[in-house]
Amino acid sequence: MVYRTRTYIAADWDGDRDVVEQLHKWNDSNYWGLSFPDAHDLQQSRDSSLPCSIKSSLKKRMDGSKRFVLIVGDATDTVTKGSCQYCGSYDSGTSSCDRLHSIDYRSYIKYECDKAVEAGIDIVVLYNSARVTRSKCPLKVRFEGNHVPMKCWKDGVLKWDYDAVKKALQ
């Protein structure tokens, strides 16, 4: 039996890596009170792996998670990385896999969103912005869970909103 004790973080790593790093900074610090066990410590995969292998690894991480955190930035809903059609084993003429794996056209992010909803775990959507813009969020979780901006304006400067993030993750 798998115990769901971890927090699963999904993001467009090319566009929103700084947000994920900020969450880890708050989590790893002795000063900040944010604390969550990261699901990505459970199972590692390489970027050079086949999309189907990576998705299998993502599913194992999701199976041990009680919370799904999606970071939404400008390109989150349009990212295609992870779709079988971009894999070297994909045969576009027959729409099949040369390795005989099943075909999945979902990006990693959309796959993760689908799995989170199917698992029925808590969903928190954090926006790399000072406002919630649901149109940038994948449809599967667009109206699920708690949606919170990660930034706020203070004294005319855009800053991280630690208090809003901590409240959303409690």
C-alpha cells in the first residue's frame, strides 16, 4: 500500500523554473515556515528518457502524493513537451510507436493534471503572476482546487507573496 504523504509539483520547467526554485527555497529554509515533502524525491527520470518512461515515473510520484501543485505561467497550457508525436520512436505515417507502446499525445503537464484529478488529491494552482488567469491553466484543473497568485505588488514592486502561498498549501 502506498501512503500519500508528499506534495507533487508540476510546472513548465523551461518557463517557470524560478517559481519552483522559490518554493524549494522556502521549503528548505530554517527561516520560512513552509514545509512539504517533495514527491520528486521518490522516483527520478532523465530528460533523455522516452516520454512513456517519464510518464510512468510521474505516475509513481503522483501515487505517493496527497497534494498536486501546478505552477501556471505564460505557456503552461500550450506546452507540448512529453507528447508522443515528438518522440523518436513515433511513426507519423502509422500514428504508432516503433517500440509498440501506446500513444499519448498529452504533454507532461496535461498528463499530470489528468492524473491529479483522477487520483482525487488536493489541487493547488499557483500563478507566476500577481493575478489568477485561468485561461493559462490546463482545462482539466482550470476549475478544480484552490487558485492563488504567487506574487503581489508592495510599494510599487512586484514581490513573492509567501503568505498567500503558505496559506494555499496548508
